[in-house]
Amino acid sequence: MMAKRDYYEVLGVAKGASADEIKKGFRKKAKELHPDRNSDNPQAESQFKEANEAYEVLKDGDKKAAYDRYGHAAFEGGMGGGGGRPGGGFGGGQGDFGSAFSDVFDDLFGDFMGQRGGGGGGRRAARGSDLRYNLQVTLEDAFSGLQKSINVPTSVQCGSCDGSGAEGGAEPSTCPTCSGMGKVRAQQGFFTVERSCPTCSGMGQIIKNPCNTCHGHGRVEKDRSLSVNIPAGVETGTRIRLAGEGEAGMRGGPSGDLYIFIEVTEHELFERDGPNLFCRVPVSMSKAALGGSIEVPTIDGGRGRVQIPGGSQSGRQMRLRGKGMPPLRGGGSGDMIIELAVETPVNLTARQKELLEEFDELSSENNPESSTFFSSVKSFWESMKG
């Protein structure tokens, strides 16, 4: 017969571990040996029973003390610590399976099912859902901030029953199927499965005389008007949370939250890049060549002056410090970047054409980029001939 493994080793905890550490160790083992994760492991059931037996001993103060002193011999031949079972044994290693597993079931079940259950009873009042509201604002509003009123279709607490769901505001009755726990358990092989109670849908309570207004839900559909503070500096994707302004809870439960997602619309003059603003400004060919001062708009509705150096080309950028967007969470304001677009004149008169032709003849040496380009083109053609 194979010797039994040390109980502390079975649970993966150190000797002298605390009750909490022992419980965590058993919980971890139970998760590892869950049938959904061990379909290809025929030893899973026996390994779980081994962990269950170890936990049955180590969770009990008297049994643990006996085991620490005598080891497995403490439960063989009537040496005590047997917990009231005949001969002090564990029936071939079976242990009190239901008792041990119930100690960790709520936590374990919550992990597998993606939810965390309460320890003492059913959900007598369910929290309302969170709501999302998409709000469009202009770039000017994002710059200065604003107070805006919005209408939100949502569920609110029923006024006829004060959210209880029962006619006249009467108290609901405890569900007879689950005794108020909101869940029922069923044994499947060596594992216990827990489900929401089919009678009360997991609420733990039933309503014998539902409210005529909300039909037992404790809430009704209604449009609500809310005032929202939009801070300066928001941008597309900014999320504003209004706690408790979401959907009302079922049967008097707490309300959910309202999340407002901001979308900043495109602007006619400015393009935003984080804290900075870009503005493309057209300038005449003569202004770009001679240089001079131009007036540009700013997002605050003001005007700024920019000095253009003579000989500026399209794409040249100049910066106005601090004329961009304000910070949403600290830091300084962004900048406004002016990008020049040199404009070619159209619809010329005969005199204008004459002057430009004369200018073109006199300015062949004043276009360095053109000279460099055509020199490269000439060299390219000559190399191709060679």
C-alpha cells in the first residue's frame, strides 16, 4: 500500500500554516482539479479527494494539533483526533466531502462563473446597470468648457411602490425554494454545482402582490434631464462618470453610474493634435517672397500676428506659444502652429502676365531649389545617354 503524502504538502502550504493559508491552499487545489480543466486527467477525482482529506484535518484545530504531533498515526488505531468517527479514521480517505467544499464554495464558484457571490444570502436588491451617453461638443467648447443639459432615457425608481416592487410598498417574502439564498446547489459526481434559484431568479425574495405600475420590477422607464459639467481641455474619448445617475436598481437596489463619452467635432479652421492646434494659412506669392506680417485667428476668438520671413516656401511652420488647448489634467497649454500655403495667382490680366513674364526672366538665379533640381535632371539625362 502506498504511503500517504504529507497533508501540508498535498495542499501546497508550509508546516504551521495559518487557517487562512490552509483555506487558500485548498481553494487553489480545488480550482486546479476542477473537471472542466481536467477532462484528460483520470486522476483528478482521487487527487481532489486527497486534498479534501488533508483540508478536513488541517482546518480543525484539534485535528491539526494531533496531526502536527503524531502525523497520520494520529487517526489510526484510536489515538484521538478522529472527529467522532469510528476508530478515529476517515473511511479510506473519503472525508466529509460536502463540509470541506462548502467552506470555499462561494469564492471558488465566483471565480469559475465570473462573479463574486455574497457569503450570507441572496441578492435581495440588484444594482442597476451603468449607462453610456455619447456627447458631441465643438472645439470652442472643448477649449473653454461648458455646462450642458442632456436628456437621458433610463429606468428610475417606481414612485408607487418606492422601488420595492410590491403593491403599496409591502415587503417581499422570502423565497421558499432557496430560503432566501438566491441560489440552489446540486451534486454532480464528486463536484457540487450552484445555480441561480429558478423561483426567484436569484433575488432571494418573491413578491406575492406585484405593483401595478412597475409590475414587480421596482422601476419604470423615464427620460431624465441632467446638467453636465464639461471641463476645459476635453478631447475625443474623454470619459466623464456621474455616480448613481445610471439605471435604477431592481427592487430598491442601488443605481448604476452614467458614463458620458466626449466626441469633439472637426473645426473649420483648426486641426487638433493633443494639446496643440494647427492652422493652415494661405499667403500670396509676393508676400511669401518679400516677407511681412500676417494676422491669424486664435481658438479663443482673438487675433495673433505672425512675421513671415522673406523667401518662405509652402509648408513652413511658425509657432504661437500657449495659444493651443488648455490642459485637462495639469501642465501648460499647448501651442498654435501656423503652416504657410503659398498661393499661385489665377485669372491674371494681360498686364499681370506681362509683369510676371518680365519677373521670370529676371529671377532665374533667385530660385535655388529649381536650379538644383534642373541641374540634377540634366546630369541624370547625360548619364542615361552614356
